[in-house]
Amino acid sequence: MPARQPFTSLCQSAAQNRRAGWIDLHVHSTASDGACTPKQLVNLATRTGLAGMALTDHDTMDGLAAARDAARDSSLEIVAGVEITAEHDGREIHLLGYFLRADDKPLRAALRRLGEHRTGRFWEMVERLKSCGVALDRDEVAQHAGTGTLGRRRLAEYLVQVRRASTVHDAFKRYLGDRTRACVPKLRLPVAEAVALVRGAGGVAAWAHPSYDATRDTLIELKAVGLLALEAHYPSFRPARVRELKELAHEVGLAVTGGSDYHGPDRPRRALGCCGISQEELEAVRSRAVC
């Protein structure tokens, strides 16, 4: 497994995007496919000047306790979050859940089921790579993957490490992209089920990085099944798109969320804190949580 980048260097990209007082509501740790441990993220968020951070690992909340423990002696608020893989009208969408009860049994059971599927999917893709002329040592792959969520990105990183791809993008293009021979489809919860799980755990469900075909009618439809917020602030969104999404959210009656989708220092355009929301916007999200 490659050595992790020194923590001091992890701070550099985020420091260039300092947003004192902001709350970054979209952050990933090593509990899923991020490069930083929950403790490193807390330290980085504090140095960046953030007021709060939501740990939104893919289909798991396993990093939450460590993040809260690391933030105990600081003023940084840790929002209990998750990013759930869902499906709407036959298409994959991601839902962000906020202010969740971490011990909610139905949510935990659903996340465990999604995690088990991710693990099986990962190893099936390793097997399918053989038909592409890429035979990998299972033990070495497991060592590289570590203890986080097993997914395509970790496998792509390993393909780069063993020089079977030049970059992560190249690995996806040649082997792991949605229409490639080695790809295995993800398990996706029906969006109504995913939203109900978030609401059942006391949380607020938000549509993560909504696609450009997100319309007022679609938002109304999703609000009808319990969607309460929309991620309008996101690194790849142009200012005009942010304004459009905020206007749509206001029209439909949704709260606005935002975050960096931080995974690690290898994605400088998604530096921790480069996107976020104000304390006032956070309170609007919090007010929709179930007491």
C-alpha cells in the first residue's frame, strides 16, 4: 500500500481555498474512498477555518465516531451524514443525509447491505479484469484497498500503482467505466426508500450534485417522497448554475446545501472548504431534521 502523503502537505490545497466560518457538508474519509482519516479531516478543517463539516462517506457512517472524538476539544461542528447510492427513473442519483441518528437500526441495516454489495462488486470486477488481460494478485489488491469502502476508485488507483493504467481516469476509460467489460453495476436503492431511511433516522435528505437535467418538476416529484434539500454549491458548478439551483430550491421549498466533495489532495479543485454554506443556511437545513 503506498505511503500516505504527509499531513502538512494535505493542508496546502485547502489553505488556498480558505473560507472561515463556512460549513462543508460533503466530505469523504478513509471509511469509504477518501485519502484522509476522520482525525486528519478534523485537523484539516480546523486549520482551514471551517465552522463545521459533515462526514458523508459512501453508504457508511463508520467514520463518524472517530471524527467526533477528534473534534471534541475544538469548536468544529461535526454533522452526522452519509451519501447513499439511489435510483430515480432508472438513473443513479446520490442522496446526502444530514443530522442522522447514527444508531438507527433500519438505516444501519440498509447501509450494511449496500456495503456488502460493494465488497462483492469489487472482487467481481477484479475477476472480470482477467478477461481484459489484467490478472491481479488478490492479496496485494486487498492490502492496497485497506479497510475503507471497496469501490472502483480504489481499484483504479491500484491499476495505476501496478502500471496497468497511466492515471485513474485512464483506468476508468479502459477498464472500469460504466460501459466497460470489467464494470459491475452498483446496487441502488429506490429513491423513495433511501429518503424514507434518512427521514426515519431523523435526518434531512438532499440531492447531491444534481445533474443538469434536474428540473422543477423533478424536484417537486422528489419533494413529494420526502426530499428536503438540494446541493446548490458544488466545485464544478458555474456561478450561473449555482444561482439557478438556489432559485429552484426556493421555488420548490427546499433548503440549500453545499460542499467540496473532498476525497483527498489529488483533486485540487475539490479542496476541503472550497464550497460550503453559511451558518444561516445550515440552520435552515437543521430546522428540517426530525427532533
